Amino acid sequence: MSWKNRDAVTVYSLGGVVAILAGVVLWNNAQPEWSGYQDEFRELVTRKFGPARARQAASGIQQIWVRELGRVDRCTTCHLGEDWKGLEGASEPYRSHPKGILEKHPVAKYGCTICHGGQGYATDMEAAHSVGNDNWGEPLLGGELGKANLISNREALIQVNCNICHRNDRETPGADYINYAKKLVDQKGCYACHTIGKRGGAVGPNLTYIGDLAPEQFDYSRMSGKPSVFGWHVAHFKDPKQAVRETVMPNFGFGSKEAQALAMLVMSWKRTNLPLAYMPGVKIPEPQRSPEEIAKEQQMLTGAGAFFVKKTCFICHDVSSFGIESATKIGPDLAVAYSDVQSRFGRTLEDFLKAPTGTMSVVLSTQIHLTESEREEAIAKLKVAYQTKTEQDAKNKIARK
Ligand code: HEC
Ligand code: HEC
Ligand code: HEC
Ligand code: HEC
Ligand code: HEC
């Protein structure tokens, strides 16, 4: 071979290498993201269980179609180990799914997104997880969003979706944030001002389907940080006046855990049109009052303070000198209102009840209607309550001496 020919061979073979490299690059670009995961999954299964099992690994786009829910979820195109045994320790997206939860909600009947959120139809990760999605359309309620929202249990957000179905449970195993928030709603007396379901007050907005409010329906102007519905609720629960200047919603002194749990709960209060088979049996239709509470109310209806029970003032106020006890104690003890109003507002009680300010102005214009004579009655009774209180205090002093 002459030198000239040799050069030609070199040139041609170099050209060939370049062409092959270019082909490899193009091929890789043309390969969808999921096929890389499927190759890796097959390698993983080969290593762990041998080549025979690896041939059973799914290939191509996978989907779960749940006709009843109108959902097509392709998550298992990448999350290939979801229904495999023995991959509990594998890394994502190959890990076996935690088992207990899917026994109660079989994948064939539920798919994935009804619990996890995300875009079921998408086959690339960014679109499927959709976490960058600020508007809470349907982002994956997973670790990344949990971290961004500073939730100490990063996986907790999924519980919003659990409670869309499990709303009527008093407690749902596996939904600890939601369970905690349901307790808070009872303890703090949110019903005193809000209708939730079939009962409650009218001082604040009806919350029955508050989870349906769109992100654009919130005012973020008084908030710091990235605007989101979840962030708005957390800030509002921590300090209602910081979020809504004129509000009469009390500051309950909630910390982050309480505010986050309540935000999850109220966001789950959505209308659903799920087929009945997907709605857990209604165990407790609405939070109910215990027999003790009802007995106590009957007893209070017969004493000197009956007026305050009949007019439902006792939902928020004790009138301690009359033995009236409020479950919520949202407002001050009315036994001392006669002098307290004078020192707090610089006005007489008569004046205050005829032209109230703040919470009472909203209460008496939205929730409790007092006629002219009922206002007089309230004033007169509160005078007596105060006298009684003074006498009781004096007696107690003597008794203690
Ligand atoms: C293109 C491949 C792909 C698709 C499609 C995909 N995922 Fe993932 N998923 C991954 C990978 C890779 C990880 C691990 C890395 C990570 O979390 O960023 C992961 C992690 C997760 C995690 C655990 C991490 C967390 O944030 O809690 C969940 C849950 C999850 N995916 C759910 C889903 C659901 C639901 C769908 C369908 C809507 C889906 N994925 C679709 C690739 C995919
Ligand atoms: C009934 C609700 C429900 C359904 C349906 C469901 N999951 Fe899950 N999934 C859960 C719960 C609960 C966890 C545990 C979360 C945690 O870590 O606390 C979980 C965990 C996961 C994880 C691991 C995240 C982690 O923290 O390790 C992935 C990935 C995942 N699911 C994907 C899927 C896929 C894919 C489907 C559909 C084939 C699916 N899930 C269906 C409720 C569900
Ligand atoms: C699409 C509606 C739906 C979603 C979403 C859902 N569930 Fe369920 N769940 C049901 C139904 C229906 C049952 C069966 C209830 C029955 O038999 O009364 C059930 C049963 C259960 C049970 C067993 C209850 C019992 O009394 O034995 C638990 C625990 C549970 N779900 C927890 C969860 C958790 C945790 C999540 C979120 C990760 C979740 N569910 C998401 C509908 C749903
Ligand atoms: C003294 C009356 C009062 C009590 C008690 C009260 N709220 Fe409110 N709440 C209001 C008023 C008034 C508003 C409307 C102004 C605002 O957004 O703060 C409101 C607004 C809200 C909103 C926002 C509604 C919307 O349409 O934007 C939520 C959610 C809420 N309250 C939940 C609760 C919860 C949960 C509790 C119990 C922990 C509670 N509230 C206790 C009076 C009250
Ligand atoms: C939904 C809860 C709620 C109901 C129901 C309610 N109040 Fe109030 N009330 C409050 C709150 C909260 C305050 C404290 C307002 C403030 O500090 O601005 C208050 C303050 C008052 C005060 C001033 C007390 C003081 O010591 O400063 C009087 C008087 C009063 N209420 C009377 C009544 C009467 C009478 C009724 C029944 C007709 C009633 N309230 C029903 C929540 C309520």
C-alpha cells in the first residue's frame, strides 16, 4: 500500500468514526427519557433476579386507564418496580410501592394521580411531576413540594388528596396532619363563625367548598415569598390580620405545624363528582356534639343566663357568674363586660351594644339578630351578671380568709 493510499484509509476511517459518534448522539436525543429508565430497570432486575425475570420487565409506554375516574396514568412507564416484590430498597423510580395503602386502593381501580397528583398522561419526568407549576393545578404532592413549603414531614402534602375522599372520617389512618387539623377545627370553634357542611355561623365565609377557590381568587399583596394557595392559607392561619387587614378572624397563635395542617385540611374541602364506590362509607356525617354537651346546654337554658344560650352568645362567650360556659372561648367572659367595655373601649356597655365595633359589629350584622328590646335585655342582664360576679368574688375572698 502506498503512503497515499494509507492516508486515504486513515481519512476515511476517521470520517467513519465521526459519523458513528454523530449517530450515537442523534440516537440518544431521539430516545425518550423513559426508555433510559427502562434499560436501567432491566439491568437492575438482571443483577438482582437474573435475566429470566428481566425479560418480564415492562417495555414501551405503560398506562393505567381507570374509566370510572376518567384518568389515564402513565407513571408506571418509569415507576416500573411499583408492583414488584423485593425492590423495597431500590432507588426511585424503581422502588416497590409501600404495600398497605394499595391493598385498600388497588392501582387498577385508582391509578396514581388521584393520590399523588401530577400529570398522568405525561411521559417525561418534569411534565409528569409538574412541581415547578406554581398554580397548584396538579403538581406531584411529593417531597420536592413539601421541602419548598418547609413541611417537616416532606411527604405529608399527599394527605390533601386523601381527604378529598376521606372528608367524613373523624380520623383516617395514614393522614396524621389532616387528623390533627380536624381536631383543631373542633377545639378552636371554627364553627362559631364559619359554616362547614351543614352547620356553623355566618361571621366568616362558608368553608364547605373552600378548596375549590382558584389561585387567582386570593390576594397575595400582603404576603412575602412565592405566591401559592397553600402559602396564603398558612400565612393567614398564623396571623389573619397580616393576610387580611380588616378581618375579625382571631389570631389563635398557631405555629407552623398547626397552620400547615389546617391549610391542607381546608384545601381538601372540594366538591367531588366521584362515583359512590370511591367514597368511603359516611361514618360521621358532621362533627356532632357529645351527650354531655347537649345536657350542659339544657341545664344552662334554665338558669339566669338562659338569654345568652338562646341567642347563641355562648358559642363564643362564657358568662361565668351565670354558670354559662363556652366550648370555644373565642370572646371574653361577659360576666365582666360591664366594666371591661368601659376600660377597653372607653364607652359604656349600652353604647357598645347599640353601635358595636370589631367582631361584635360583624356578629350582630351577620349571625345574630337582636331586636331593640333584646338589646335592652342583654344590657340589663349583663349588669346583673357583673353585680353577681362582684358579689361572688367578695364571698370567695371572705371564704379564703
Ligand atoms: C420519565 C420518568 C418518570 C415519570 C413518567 C414519572 N416519574 Fe416519578 N420519578 C421519576 C424519577 C427519576 C424519580 C426519582 C428522582 C426524583 O425524585 O426527582 C421519581 C420520583 C417520584 C416520587 C418520589 C419523590 C417525591 O417527590 O416524593 C414520586 C412520589 C413519584 N415519582 C410519582 C410519580 C407519579 C405519580 C407519576 C405520574 C404522574 C410519575 N412519578 C411519573 C421518574 C418519573
Ligand atoms: C391510595 C393512594 C395511593 C395510590 C393510588 C398510589 N400511591 Fe404511591 N404512595 C402513597 C402513599 C401514602 C405513599 C407513602 C408516602 C410516604 O412516604 O409517606 C406512596 C409512596 C409512593 C412512592 C415513593 C415515595 C417515597 O416517599 O418513597 C412512589 C414513587 C409512588 N408512591 C408512586 C406511585 C405510583 C407510580 C402509583 C400508581 C401506580 C401510586 N403511587 C399509587 C399513596 C398512593
Ligand atoms: C378516590 C378516593 C380515595 C382516595 C384519594 C383515598 N382513599 Fe382511602 N379509601 C377510599 C375508599 C372508597 C375506601 C374503602 C372504605 C370503606 O370500605 O368504607 C378507602 C379505605 C381506606 C382505609 C381503610 C379504612 C378502614 O376503615 O379500614 C384507609 C386507612 C385509607 N383509605 C387511607 C387513605 C389514605 C392515607 C389516602 C391518601 C394517601 C387515601 N386513603 C386516599 C377512598 C379513597
Ligand atoms: C370570630 C370569627 C372567626 C373564627 C372563630 C374563625 N374565623 Fe376564619 N374567618 C373569619 C372571617 C371574618 C374571615 C374573612 C376574612 C379573612 O379572610 O380573614 C375568615 C376567613 C377564613 C378563611 C379564608 C376564607 C376565604 O374565603 O378566603 C379560612 C380558610 C378560615 N377563615 C378558616 C378558619 C378556621 C379553620 C378557623 C378555626 C381554627 C377559623 N377560620 C376561625 C372569621 C373567623
Ligand atoms: C362568633 C363569636 C361571637 C359571638 C356569637 C358573640 N360574640 Fe361577643 N365578642 C366576640 C369577640 C371575639 C369579642 C372581642 C372583640 C374584641 O376584642 O374586639 C366580643 C366582645 C363582646 C363584648 C365586649 C366584651 C368586653 O369585655 O370587651 C360584648 C359586650 C359582647 N361581645 C356581647 C355579645 C353578646 C351579647 C352576644 C350574643 C348576642 C355575643 N357577644 C355573641 C365574639 C362573639
